[in-house]
Amino acid sequence: MVPEVPPFEGKLQFIRKDVPFRAKPFPMAAVRLLPSIYYDAQQWNRGYMARLEADRLLYTFRANAGLPVGSAKPLGGWEQPENGQRSSELRGHFPGHFLSASALMYASTGDKDAKSKADYMVSELAKCQQKLGGKYLSAFPTTWWDRLEKGERVWAPFYTIHKIMAGMFDMYSLAGNTQALQVLEGMAAWADEWTGSKTEEHMQKILTVEYGGIAETLYHLAAATDNDRWARTADRYHKKTFVNPLALRRDELRGLHVNTHVPQVIAAARRYEISGDTRFHDVADYFFWEVTTARSYVTMGTSNAEAWLAPPRRLAAELKLSVNTAECCCAYNMLKLARHLYSWNPNPGYFDYYERSLLNHRIGTIRPKTGQTQYYLSLSPGVWKTFNTEDNTFWCCTGSGTEEYAKLNDSIYWYDNEGLYVNLFIPSELDWKEKGFKLRQDTKFPDSQSTTLTVTATRPGTLTMRLRVPVWLKSAPTVKINGKVLDASAAPGSYLTLRRTWNVGDKVDMELPMNLTVETMPDDPSIQAFLYGPLVLAGDLGGEGLTEAHIVGPNMRVGAPRAPQAGSNLPGQPDPFPMPDLEIPTFQAAGADPNSWIKPAGKPNTFRTTGQKRDVTLVPLNSLFDRRYSVYWQVS
Ligand SMILES: [Zn+2]
């Protein structure tokens, strides 16, 4: 036997060599959303972002730099400044997210107010950076770095710095703010000096404290400025105990904090793209496959009390360990990772995953109208959805939420030299300027079961359109061009390729017939969830006893009944908002086919169990708010 050598041994050497992409997403400015559930989510988020004042977002940065804070009221929650006993060591993270979200919102809608507010923040943050010496920029003092260096307790300073750096990069790359690039280069120089003064062994110890995706931003910066210095800095942020097993295709994820590690894998993906080093490719490829097939619930959410607590494929056991399942940041970051993998290998399977997560975990976790978002999408029986407060919460997921719902147009259409891919069924318009080609997608999917694509501008010549045929279809769908049924179609889980000379007014209709299916837990087939097409169904268990105080609040409570807490909630704390006891129904299936006992209930995507001791109405999880629900059921 040849002894195994860990793939990542010794110091990394960075040599720039860009890997050609096989598919690219259209720039966000080329795609606009039309009225839909996605458009609503974008607008609710836009409203929430507009209500947050720039001077409040800047408060802790100015205070930290010794600049006047004016009459602004500081933010609370995880943005709380030094104030007696209460302060948050994560302060400054949300304003970083906010810059990213503003840049994304500007790119996806052209919102000039969002851009000018974020431009103002960049210029004010630049003043804070100047006051602090021209490089370092944060909302907390440098003494925290001494604590990190000495191995003393401190809450994730690199994680927070990354959010600000990412915000600056997004403001530069998506909103054309060149001052943001200068600020970022200063921060990157500070990070280079700080990390460069440590031995590799010392850095590996430092990396046991959450540091998030800082390497990703540094690789982006290296690529954007053609300066390898930033990539060499980024190379110091690979935790070898994490990446070595992944590159060997080994799941050693149990016990790890999920959202600390997904961004590290996104950084590995970006490293591969600008160096061609296949070790990083393998890390990203295996990690994605393992998490999505062995560690994700039916919604495609992953994590439990922020961690992976059980061995792979033991999700029924995992679900019992905490009510805090499926952190929203994890879903956000896994979708980002999926985009990298798809660009290397445009396999429609990545979009089967993407669609399931987007429809069930992302669309369902923003509160209608207020735009407030969730921390966890709990899948424990009898829970309800909870949301952040207006200005007294600022969880990590509040930050990634503002980004998510500002970029819902970024993955619908992709392109290569042959033509375009239609990957998601979302009402939208595409303007492909280089080709003079415009396309409009009209659909009420998933409330209707078809989509229509209309060519609204074109130039002479042929162009290929590839339509994703979702894996959840039972058979090849009927496709019509200009009302005539095509002889050809394509199997579920592939692309239907249409290569032709397109004319203005050409219409493609694709049927998307949905079916009721059951998904069982890998380690307990009696624990089951139900889907209609890609929609995860939840049983409506009523709203008795639920008040606004249960639903919106600064805590991460997700509701009774409380399972033993493995994670962050303190044991034995009295619940200030008790809920009535709730008996969770169990089911006896009349047959293996769920259609034998779960019947349509007259409204779109709505069903009702039949023949049970207590029957339950099942609706899409993404449409259920202010009600208690269950997704997984005991079925015999
Ligand atoms: Zn989070």
C-alpha cells in the first residue's frame, strides 16, 4: 500500500491561471423580474433596506474611529455598541451585508436610491478608515485581534471583517464605486500584514475561530486587480483539518459549525477558478455532493443548532437533536456554491437543487410585506416561523437575507458560446445586448404548471435555447413552438435543446405537470415528508395561542414543543411566551402511493389527508405564515 499523503501539505503556491467557464450567468442588469412571488420578496426586502438609516448603520464605525456619531440612534441586537454590560462582538457585520445587498439591489433593479445611500456609506467608512490609519476598518477595536492572536475568547472578528470587505467588493464590481475598491485594498493590505506576521502553525490555530469567506473576497480582488498579492494572502485562510478530508472525498463534517465552513468552500471554489489547482475543485465538488445528498432535509436546508450533529445520512436522528434546524445563511451560501459548480459543469441537476432550496427555504422565509427574515427554518413538529425585529436583532441571517432577496434574478438565465440556458421558471425579461436578443418568460409557476417564453427581439442567425426539464417531472414534457407540439422532448433531469433561427414573436410553451410524492428519512422510512412537484408541503396545525410576540422578537426561539437543546439555547430557561400543548397527528398510509390517501383540496397546491384519526390540510411550506406546522410526519 502506498501511504496516503494529505492533499494540502506545506505552504500553498499561487500561480494565476484562469479556468474557462462552461456556462456563465447573465449580468444581473440584463435580467429584470416581473410580478411574482419572487418580485414580491425583492420589493419587501427593498422596503426593509430603505427603512434602515445610513447614519444608524455607520454608528459603531464612527464610534470606533473616534468620529462624531451625530444624533443617530445605535442599532441593537448583534449590532449593539459598547453599552455597559451589553455589546455585540459581531458589530459591523450587518452594514457589510447591507453594502452587498445595496449593490445587488442596484444591479438587479436599477434602484438609484439604494446606490446613493450605499455610496454615502462607502465615503463615510473611508473617513473612518483614514482616521484609523488608512488600512484597518471595523466597528471594534484592534485589541480584539490581540485576543485572537493569543487564543483568547473572541467572537469571529475575521467573519465580520469579511462582510465589510465583501460589501466593498460588491459596491465596486456591481455598482461601479471605485472608492470602495480603494477601501478594500487598504483592508486587504492590513489582512496581509496581520496574517503574514504569523507562522503557518499559528495561523492554523487562529483558523479554529470562525473566519467565514474572507479568502473568497481576496481571490475576487486578486482577479479583479490582477494582483497576486491578495491571492497569496487568501491562501493563508485554508484550514487544513477541514480541506484535507474533503479533497480525499471523506465526510468528517460531524461536529462542525456549518455556516463557518460553507464560505470556506466557496473560497476554495474561487481559488480553483483562478489557479486551475484541482485539489480545490475536488474540495468544492465533494463537499457540495455530500452536503446535498447526505446532510440536507427535504427543503434542501442543512444544519441543526448551526452544526452537523449526526453522522451522514442520519437525518431523522439529527432532527431530534434540536428545534433549530436549517439556518438560513447555510441555504444562502450553498446556493452561491451551486452557482460555481454549475459554471464548471452545466448539469441541470444543480438547478433541481437550486429550485428546491429557492422555492422552499428562501421564498418561504421572508415575511410578507415587512421584509423581515428568519434565522432558522425549523422542521420540528409543531413549530412556527419567527422573524427578526426592525432594528433590534441583526442576526447573521438578517444580513444574508437582505442579500438573497436582492439577487433573485441572478441565476434564471445562463449562457455560453452556443446560446442560452433557461434554468428557473420565474417571470422575467432577459436583454442579451451582445446578441441583440430579448426574451420574456411568463408563468405563474408553481401556482400554474407551465411556462411560456416569448422572443421579443432578435438578429439574423441561429441561437440555441436549452430548457431545463426538471427531475421532478414524471415524463418528458409537452413542448410547443408557436402553438405546434414539438415531436421531440427531453427526459426529466436533462435539457431540451432548441437550435433555430428565432423570429420576433416566437413562443415556446413547456408543460410542467406536478405530482404528489413522498420523501422518507434515510435512517427511518416511517418519518416522511410530502412534495407537490418541487414544493415541500407543510401541515397547517392552526394558529391557536400565537401572538406577534411569539413571531417577531430578538430571540432565536422557534417554538414549542421544546426538544432537548443541543445548541445555543440555554437549558432550563422559562419560556416567556408559553404555547398551548399540541398533539402532532400521526398518519396511516392507505398505500405506498400518497395519492391513495392525500387528496386535492380545491385550491392550487393544497391537499388534505383522508381516513386519519385527525386529518390535516397540507399547503406549500413557503406560503404558511403565523401558523404552527409540521413538515415531517410519522407514517405507518
Ligand atoms: Zn445565519
